[in-house]
Amino acid sequence: MHSICFQATGVPRSNYIFDSCSPALAISKPINLRFCGLRKEAFGFSGLTHSSSGRVRFSSRGHSKKVSASAESNGSPPKSFDYDLIIIGAGVGGHGAALHAVEKGLKTAIIEGDVVGGTCVNRGCVPSKALLAVSGKMRELQSEHHMKALGLQVSAAGYDRQGVADHANNLASKIRSNLTNSMKALGVDILTGVGTIVGPQKVKYGKVGFPDNIVTAKNIIIATGSVPFVPKGIEVDGKTVITSDHALKLESVPDWIAIVGSGYIGLEFSDVYTALGSEVTFIEALDQLMPGFDPEIGKLAQRVLINPRKIDYHTGVFATKITPAKDGKPVIIELIDAKTKEPKDTLEVDAALIATGRAPFTNGLGLENVNVVTQRGFVPVDERMRVIDTNGNLVPHLYCIGDANGKMMLAHAASAQGISVVEQVTGRDHVLNHLSIPAACFTHPEISMVGLTEPQAREKAQKEGFEVGVAKTSFKANTKALAENEGEGLAKLIYRPDNGEILGVHIFGLHAADLIHEASNAIALGTRIQDIKFAVHAHPTLSEVLDELFKSAKVKAAALSHGPVSEPVAV
Amino acid sequence: MQTQLGSAVFPRLLRRSLSYIPSILYSLHSLLNLFHFFRFLSNSSPQSQKHKEMASPFLSNTIISFSSSLSSSSSLPRLAPSIPFSAIRSKSTPRRILTVRSKIREIFMPALSSTMTEGKIVSWVKSEGDVLSKGESVVVVESDKADMDVETFYDGILAAIVVGEGETALVGAAIGVLAETEDEIAEAKAKAASKSGASTPSAPPPAPTPAAASTPAPPKSTPAPAAPTVAEGPTKTVATPYAKKLAKQHKVDIESVVGTGPYGRITPEDIEAAAGLSPSKKNVGLAVVVETKPAAPAKAPAASAAPSSLPPPVPGSTVVPFTTMQSAVSKNMVESLSVPTFRVGYPVTTDALDALYEKVKPKGVTMTALLAKAAAMALAQHPVVNSSCKDGKSFTYNSNINIAVAVAINGGLITPVLQDADKLDLYLLSQKWKELVEKARAKQLQPQEYNSGTFTLSNLGMFGVDRFDAILPPGQGAIMAVGASKPTVVADADGFFSVKNKMLVNVTADHRIIYGADLAAFLQTFSKIVENAESLTL
């Protein structure tokens, strides 16, 4: 789980079908389609929680850890608690929740069986950003045409593989220690070991070979994240057939690598590998590459990121069997047609990267002790991240955030969910609007998005009977982009002309990942186009691409008569 | 093979096209000489139903053109509004422009960008039976760069759609048929039907019929009978993604390429070699063959441009594909055959030169620098020998005298260039030469350091060669082959014998621009300079 690198995926029945990355796709419950970011109404269940939370917290303060008292009474909730909040899993989601919990005055512990930072920091978005930074610079230096256009002369660019790998590793270590220190400094207890739920409000943890400790907490958040998903028939040896975990260590740069799955992970790695000189073959189960993206963005991205590079692809095929290189033979990939299931082709490559999505890491969590059954590994939750048991009832005081619930497999989504949970347990109802969560893919140039894609918006519009407007601006018209000689790019706005609501924004171009937040904030805060278009952008900046975008939208006159929603106060 | 007239379409920038602004208005296939295009074409006249089909593996995909009458009095202007042909890759063999009086025209897949080899039909704006008027959008085509509307150049009726939506066709392939009047619709439809499946979704690059090469026979890798290097059971061709891209781009039949990569796979280098390209990025330069290399004798068969007449390889022989440098040499050598050259030899007395050489040798001056300097000084007095003939119609007088010097290196051949050799003094020139040779060894020569020569010098004297004959590299006017300097008995006018060092120089020149007298005069000047060698140090 982490920003971007890994998108919404599930544990698939079929190989790659779940490699869909659009935020909206991950949201199945209609209740989440609300567009107001904050909800203040209290609902039945949460009311109960709130009324007691203050009291309990108060009482728990006075107690020292009373492990023994609760140990003998498995099955019944303890009367007093060691912590207000225990978080199982110290990834980005757990970290975000812990920090917010401390801010809210909760006594907080976090249990981590591996290393602090989770997938994102150690095996995901963070080290991959280091590799992508290298690939971006390599690309620039290698682009003779680009350099010449700027009047620069560079002689042959080269790289030292180990140096690049070290950069990624150092970055991960640094971020990991930052994360650890920030929690320690705030007084979050970091408990080492694998956490298991043994009963309501009760968790045991411990290292293998050591006696378990049992701790109690008023509320528990499961934030155990995910691991790379490897479809059946694929033999991962960590050398020639690898997952993102191995690839990020960059132990080798193969001449030719097949990437199974063309979602965020695959796309980012294709950017890295081609910049470092590899040739890439994509294997995608769906009929087109980059299935989760807005089709128009996907098409443009394919023109820029795939077609001119040393990449070819097979779509509509499953890799049923992948054998690592051995006995003087290359990696062998057997492909079958995704529809007819008939053998289609056999590929011989130097390496294969399995980027078919991620599977939740929920085994051994002890969910059976609270009568919860996972669905394909995911912990079932409602829109407030409250865990649902086998009977469809909510399990009190138990929440699950991040990749483990599968709502939206992004690091920052997990963190936002954690903050939302902390808000709830401290007496303020909160429902996270997943449609306001941006996503980005850090290719060169970057791709970013928030909200609905055009087809999704049109489907919704048809159902609900409103009109959809689409506005587009090009980076070609942006001064800053042209100054950088990076005019390739497009921003696309999907909106409701009748009321000016922003339904989705998709950007492909220079620094798209940084540009998306103006749009995601607008969605989160419910800002309408007729208001945001008056916001001023510094000139010349890339942000003017979005400025242009909002200004080019055609909101109907009726919506404009309301005037600005929030009149700024003159000071 | 007749030309295609009546391409009925040209593209227009579409709103949706984001990344590419077309600079081309494409229309007239009549002047398009994309060679693959003609390979597939067969012409028929609608009246006679005469089909002339070429023996091509793609017969089933044959495109039938509808140029009707073969009378050659051309009324081209009427049919061809002034259209820029800027992006049309034509390296044309001269051809007749034929009149088309047909009322049935084909709509071709246009070349929307210089790199486009095939296009995908995004959507047909018009349906079969729709009446079209000039300038109307007919179809939306997706190229490698953008989606573009393609509009018709003629009024008419869209009689048949040959390539459906979502399908792909090679540039120049017919994608639809346009009839001028309703009466011709049936006929047009019949035409369209007769080439059912003219669209080739994801068509493999055409198998080259050797006769139809676009360039003067680059050494396409010949379909060598069973390459001995690949001794695997399943004869599956494995090519890397970039190799496939290159093959498509350069129209190399990938099946005929022998892979030299790991596990016998076809690498981009193999394709480049097969296409006779030298990868510019690797700083491997254009090379000039002025000597036969003793190495790699087994390469001869692969370089042959006439694959059909190849004798079967002698049992036990091995086939070693060219390196990129060797491919470049091969390509240049074949190209050189199109230039009419002649040779003039001259004996030069070198006693003064040898004496000078002994004097300046300790200062780092090499014989190469001396000869280059002498040649440059002579060229300064005979600018025509320093000129070149680029187009067969004019002299190109080069403002600089850049002496390229052939050097054998790593089984290849490269010609580092001493720029402005007439202006630099001997010592600077020697220093420059040293740098160039080091760079060449390290494969770090920049392109202008090996391809900016205006005159080439090749010296085999150090091997004891007394005279030889150089091949003129394309793009230059003359090349000088220098033999060894040897003591020779000479008789002077008074009948006295003496022994003088003499070397034979032999210049090969392009007779289109440099005539015998020019060369003779140049050689006389050169000889004078060498015989008064002290002037070289001035």
C-alpha cells in the first residue's frame, strides 16, 4: 500500500483482472459517492462509541499496563485498557493514524512485525521514486533532441547500477528512520512482533520464539497492508522472475524484461527499465494497456510512454506459466488467450516482473476470534472502516484501513482512512470521500487523476439524469512547460455544467502528480468550478494548466447566480 | 508498375490531435514511392479487368488501383492540386506519371507523420453510400502520434469501406473506395470485394521481394539457408521489442534475420545490420574501404546483394554477421558503385619529405600529418578536387578543406577527419591527429569528427604496398591512395643515374566534377609541395 505505486487490486480469481487502478473502481458502496468531504451527522452505532469513548479514555489514563488482568478472560471485553488505540501494522496508514491519534490525545501503540514503514517506504513508492528520479534524469540526458533544443551538449550518459540501487535503498532507510523517530518523539509505543487479535479489544504480539504479550485497547485498527500478488503457475525465484519487492533492489538490469500487468507498478517499472537500457514486453490480461486510466489519458500515455520506447506488448493474454531462467535457458512465459483460454504464444526473455497487483496481508491476524471472515483476503468494512463480521454486523471497536480492506490501495488513502477512524473514535463522525483521493503514476511525464473517469461519469450521469461536460487544456499552451521544453501533456476536467461540480480531473504531463491537488482539494472541499476559476495562479507556472482548465469549463448561468460559496474575508 | 493517381484523401488536424501538428498535407500517392507500397500494387483497368499481379506473398492483400487508361499524356495538374510532398520518403526510381480517367478512386492510408508505417482506423465518419464532397472528413485515422481526420479530395460516393474501424492498414494501402457516380458503385464494390481483407490487422512487415528495394540494394540479410549458428529444434523467431520496431521501420523481414543475441534472439543490432544502418548513437562512423581487410574472410556471402544467385555455403563454413561498423562499410561500398570514377597515378619524389620527417619526428609530427598537410595545401590551389557532387547536377565547393584519413580499427574502418588541414600548422595537425586516433579507439568520435571529410587520404605504404587503388567514398570528390616510398634509380635529363626515394600516389575521383586535367594538375602541385617539403612547416 502506498502512494501510487500500487493501485487498487484484489486477490483475483483470475490473474490480472483486479489490476484496475482507478480510485473510483475500488469503491463499491454507493454511499461513498457523496461529494461532501465531511459528514457531521451521527449514526446509530457511532453515537454509542462516542458517548463512551471519553470516559474510557479518562479511566484508562490512570491505569498502568495490566496485562495479567485481561489475559485470563478471553472472549469478554476487558474493563480497562492498556491503550486507547492499538494499530496493527506500522506502514503509512498506521503511521498516519498514530500521529493523528496522538494529536487527539489518545494513548497509542503500534505493532509491527517487520520494519516500520511498511510496503510504501521499504518496498514500494519510496524506493521506486528514487529509481524513477534516476530514470527521469537519464531520459533527459539521453534525449539528444531535447538537449539540443535547450542548447545543451552532453556526451554519453551512463549509470552505475549499484549506485542507483544504493540511492533507492538509502532513501528508504532515511524515510524509515524519519517515520520511526516521528512516532517515538510523539510518544507512540512501537511494539515489535506479529500482532494477532485474540478477542474483542485484545491483541497479542510477539516475536517468533518469544512469549507473547497481550495488550488491550479501547479501539483497534488493522493496518496490515498487502504483499505482491503472484498468480498461480508463476514461479518467483527472486532473480529472473521477480516482484516489485525484488525489482526495487535493482540487483540487475536485464536486457529484456517482460512485465506482467500494465497498471501503475508495471508502467513505472517500464519507465525505469527502459531508461536504464532494457527492452520491455508488457503482458496485459485486458484488451488494452493501462486499463484503469481515463481512456483518453491512457491513449495519450501509450503514445508517449509506450510506443516510442523500446517496449512491445501482448494484450488480452494471461501468463499461465512462467519458469525462471535455469540450465542455460531463458525465462519462459506461456501465454494463453484471456477469452478462449487457448495457448497463444511462448515468450523467451531475460527476466519477468510480476506486477499483477497486490494481495492483502491478513493471514494470522486472528480474525476468526472476532468472527470475521475475509473476502479473498480483504477484511470487510463499511464506509467508516468498521469491520463487519460473518453475520453482517459491525464488530465494535475494530477498524481496518489501507490495503487490507482493499477499498483503495494507495498509501495516502490508508493514511486518510486512519485519520478518519481516529476522528470517529474521538467523537466526531467522519466519512472519507474516496473520490477526492488523488492517484498518480510517476512515469516521465507523470499521470495523475482524481475522481471519476469520463466513462464512469457518463454512466453515473445517465443513471442520475444530469449532463456531463468535458474540458481540456494542453501543456503545449503553458509557458513554463514550454520553457522546460516539455509541452507534451493534457489536462482533462469532467464536470457538471448544471452546477459546476467537479467530477474528475485527469492530468498527463510534466509534474502532473503535483498538479492534481488543486483538483482533489476542490473535490474534497466541495469547491465548484465557478468559484475556483477566480483563484489566482502565479505566472508562469505549470499550475496555470489547471487554471486554464477551470476557466475553459462552461458552467451554466443558473449555477453562477448563487455567487461564490464562501466569500473571502478582506483583511 | 504504374503509379497511383487519385489518392482521394488528405488529413486535417483534428481537435483531438494533441501531440502532433502535421506539417504535411498528404495526398498524392502518384508520387509516393514508398517501396513497400509498390510491391503490393497491381494495377487493373476497370474496363478490361486486367490484373497484373506481382508475385508477392501478399497476393491476397493485393491492392488494385484504378488508374484506367494507360495513355500517358498527362493531365496531372487537374487531378493533383498543389500539394507539398515534404514528408514523402521518395528515393525514387524515375517513373512515368500516368493519366487517370477512372471514376473510381481509392482512399489510401495516408502517412500522417514521417515515422508512420501503418495506421489504425479509429472511425469512419462516413458510411458506405454516403455522398462526399471535396474537403469533407471521411475517416479518423490514428497514427503513431495522433488521431487525425482525413478528408476527401474529390467529390463522389463512398462506395465501399475496405478497412473497418479498429483495423490497421499499412501506409499506402487502400482503406476505402470512392466512386464518382452511382453507376459505378457496383463496380467499385466489386473491386473492393476482390481484395477482401486488404486490411491487414497487425500485418507483419512485408516479406521483401529482393527486386523492390528502396535503396540501391543495401545488404539485406539474405535468407541464408539454415544459419548454422542457431541450432535449435523449434524454429521460432525470437526478436526483442526494439528489434521488432526497427524491423518494421526499416522494412526488414525479421524472419530472414539471423539472431546473434542471447539464445539466438534477434537484437536491434541485428536489424540495423540487416538494414545496412550504422547506429549514429554509438559513434561508429561512416567508413571508407580503401583496403581489403584480411580479417573475416567468411563474410563475403552475406554482403552479396543478389541473394537468389548465392551458391549454397560450403559445408563447414560459418556465417558471421557484420558488426554495425562493417555494415556501414558495406553499405557505403555498394553506394559508391553509382559514382563514375577514374584514377590518375603520379610518382612523387620524397627525399625532401623524408628529410623533413626525420627532423620533425621528435616533435611528434607523423607522416600522416605531413601528407594531410601537403594534400590540403594542394587542394587549396585546386578547389575543384575538394568539391563534391551531391545531386548529379552541380558542383558543391566546400569552404573548408577537411582531410579524412582512413584508419583500420578493431576489425573495422573509420575515417577521422582533420578539419581545416590547410589552415592548421603541422604541429597542431599532428596533435589533433593523435587525439582523433585515441578517440576512435575508444569509440568516442563525434559524428562530425568522422563524416565531415571533403577529401580522403589512405596510406598503405607502411605495409610495403607500392601502389593501390582506393574506392571513392560517397559524398566526396576524390580520394588519394599513397604507396610506400622506395629508393628508385632515376635517370636525369643528362643521362646521369641517381637514386631517389619515390612513392606512387593514385587518386580516384568523381569524373562528373573532376576531370583528368584537374587531377593531373592537382597531383603536380602535390608533388611540388612534397618535393619542397620545407614549405609544409610554414
